[in-house]
Amino acid sequence: MKIPIEFYIWLSTVLFSIGVLGVMFRRNAIIIFACIELMLNAVNLLMVAFSSYLNDAHGQVFVFFIMAVAAAEVAVGLAILVMMYRNTKSIDINILNRLKG
Amino acid sequence: MNALFVICGIGVFSLLAEVFNLKKWVQAVSLVGLLAALVFIVSDWKAISYYYQGMVVFDRFAMAFSGLVLIIAFFWFWMSIDFFKGEAHRTDKSALVFFAIAGAIMMLSFNNMAVLFLGIEILSISLYVLAGSNKENLFSTEAAFKYFLMGSFATGFLLFGIALVYGATGTFDITSISDFILSNPPTKLPRFFFIGGLLIMIGLAFKISAVPFHMWAPDVYEGSPTPITAFMSTIVKIAAFGAFLRIFSFSLVYFSPALLWIEQGLMLLTLIVANVTAVYQTNVKRMLAYSSVGQVGYLLLAFSSDSRHSSGAIFYYLVAYALASILSFSVVHIVEKAKGNAGIDNFKGIFKSNPLVGVAFTIALLSLAGIPPLAGFFGKYLVFTLSIGKGFIGMTVVAVITSLIGVYYYFKPIIAMTQPGEDSISVSASQKLLLLILILANLLVGIFPELIRLV
């Protein structure tokens, strides 16, 4: 029995929305990173589901791209986070309010 | 395509230069390489060529926009010579800049969503690092962090959109997607296809910083080192808007007029919010950030009045905008270096002490405001004639009113420069030459708009 594609769409939409809500409402920078990863992985799941549903390998190759790029992005992001921690001794994003106008 | 190889090659060379102790050659090689890439663009001009099974296409659109990116990059290197002067991370910075330019060219020449995604990421990841390159400065760190958060958030939306479009059409290829839309009636396409298009638009709206997805732009522009701000407001803007045009006017626009309505909503918000907020700014860098958000509104107006054939007007507008923007940031860079920050009071007395700097800044701001005979005027003129010709009277009226508001805030620094002030600023000979050349370029493009329209 095949699981209908709609189920995958709903599942990844829910995962993606959890990620979006986390980015918007959490204050801890590391949790926000994790939420961004959740968004990207929701996309990965959806891509793989579509790819197998459509019998087309392009989607799965795209998932590899997303994984590799997400790894690079997080490496840079964590480096920036460490830099911020050294300057402010905090990873709460509420302190990021010096630039205002 | 060769231009892209050259740019990537210089990036790799810059990385290796650190190892093989070739640091003093990096600057010369970068400038020669940029010129070589430009020559390749010109020599490939005639042909439309596809590479890698049609994933990358160099057509007129891609070449014209990449050529603009390369020319602006050349001026950018000139204006930011001292950004590479410090002993620390010189080669890394220049490597990152070249990878960012390579990403920009990929964003302008993609024919496949995968290349779009890779281009955006190569550009953005390099810029996250560059925005934070002033490590001890808290503002720079904060700018890098905000840029990173907003950038990767936007990437998530873009990717979800791409995934949904892929699910509906079964392909990542732009041309196949538009063929698919044209061969199927809209009612037969699944509903999530529309949501996919919408999410792609949101993701790219973050990148071009259209209101209401612009909140990161002023903070990041203000906090980053000024050369990087100049890079973001010229090269990144050209690349992001080029990508926006390519994906929407080549394929997704066929699908649903609702996408265009949403785009028009973004445009109206961008025009009004950005131009009104800019009035209240006291820091010139931040004001220019809002102005660069506001300029996106005019580009979107051109796109919404004729989504298929507006790239000529948009290209001219971008040329005018980029030239004026790089000139104004060169001046801000000089002033900021001399006085510590770019507050509007630091511009007092410049006309008297440094007439060339004053004239350069005046010309840049007048061009951004759209005063004839400068380039910005003809950019706005082309956009407005296009939108009136297509019957978008109400929107054009809004755009004209907001550009009048623009004149008000662009005049604030000019008035400050005429007021009495104290010490003069030292400007090196090469900076003077750069300012002169950019002033001439702004005037030339404005007085002879046919130069660009021939393209």
C-alpha cells in the first residue's frame, strides 16, 4: 500500500511551520539555529517524497545540495555565534538591539 | 561562462596566495582578472550558450547583468583598497569577495533552480563572513548575526517553494516549468503550486529586501564595514533582482495573476514605508540603506507593469542606481574613515574644505533622487513611462509622491555639507580619481541614456 503524497506534504508543512515559529519566538540563538535546520530538513523530506512519487532522481540530488550547503551555512553561523559570545558573553538574541533607528 | 571560471579562479588563487606567500600579487591579479572576465563577457556577447545540460544559460540578460556586476565590482575594489590594507586576513577577504561575485553571476545566469539555490548560498555565506569581518566591533558582529539569521530563514522559504513547484511540475528547469504551465490549464495544476510560487517570491523578497521583509537591511547595512555595505547595496542587489526577474518573468508569471497582485502589494509597501522611514534617519549610512530599500520599489513597479518585457528599463535603472550608490558609498567611506562615523553632522563643511567630495556626494544623491540630467532621472522616467503606458496610473502616482519624499531626505546631507564645519578631510589621489570617474559615469549615463538602452 502506498502512502498518498498529501500526507508527506502535510507532515513537512507542519515541520516547516514549527521551524518558522521557533525562529520567530525563541530567544536562544542555538535553538534558532536548530529551528532553521528543521525548516531545511522539512524541505528535504518533501523533496525526497516528491522525488520518489514522481520517479525522478533530480529531487534527491537536490537534497544532497541542500545538505551540503546547510552544513556550510551552520559552520559559518556557529562561528559568528562564537564571535558574538566572545564580545557579549551571551547568546540571547534580545541583546541584539544596539542597531536601531 | 568563461567569466565565471575566471572569477572562481581568482577566488582560489587568493586562498592559495596566503600559503605560497604571494600576498602582494593578490590585488593586481584581482583587478586584471575582473577586466579579463569583462572581456570574456564582451567577446561572448553574440551567442546564447547553454552549459551543463542547460542548467546554466548565458543569454543577453545574463551577460548584460553580469557585465554590470563586474564593472561595479571593479569600482568597488578601487573604492575599498584600504579594506584590504590591514595585515590580517587580507587574502581571505578578497577570496570571499570573489566567491560572492561568482555567486552573483550564477544567480544571473541560472536556468535551473539548483543553480539558483547554489548561487544565492555562495553569495550569502561569503557575505555573512564579510559583514562580520570587523571582529572586535560589536556592531559588525551584530550585523553579521542578523544577516545570517534572516538570510538562512529566507533560504528556508525559498527552498520550500522550490520543493512545492518541483512536486507540481516534476522539474527544476525554468524553461520546462514555463512549458508545463503553458500546456496545462491553471485549474488542473495542484493548489500547492501557487503556494510554492508565493514562497519563492517571499524568499527572494528577503534577498532584494522588499518591505515587509526588509527589517534586516537597515541594521545590517549600518553595522557592516562600509565597503561591505557598498557591496551589498550594489552587487548583491543587482544579483538578487536579476534572479527575481529571471525566475518570475521567465516562468512563474504565466501561472497566476494573484502572484502579480501580491508583488504589487509588496511594491506599494516598499515605496511608502522605506521612503517615509528614511526621512527620520540621522545616520547617512542608515539613510542610504532605507533609500536602497526604497529603490527596489521602483524596480518592482517596472516589473509589475510589464512582467515579460521590462528587463530593459530595469537594467537601465539598475545601472543608474548602482553607479550612484557606489559613488555615495565611496564618499561615506572617506568621511567615516576621517571622522569615525557617518552621522549627518560629520558632513558639515565639506563643500568648503573638500569641494570634490562635496560635489561627488551631491551628484550621487541627486541621481538617487532622480533629478535631471543625472542617470537616476532617466531610470525613473523609463519606469514611469512604462507603468503609465500599461495603465497603472494610481501606482505611478504613489511612486511619484514617494520619490518627492525621497528628494526631501536626499537633500538633508547636501544641506549639511553647505553648513559651516571645522576640519578638512584628507583624500588620496587615487580616491580623487575614482570620484572623478564615477561623477563622469553618472553624468554620461544620464546625458546619453542611449548608451545603455542599445543593450
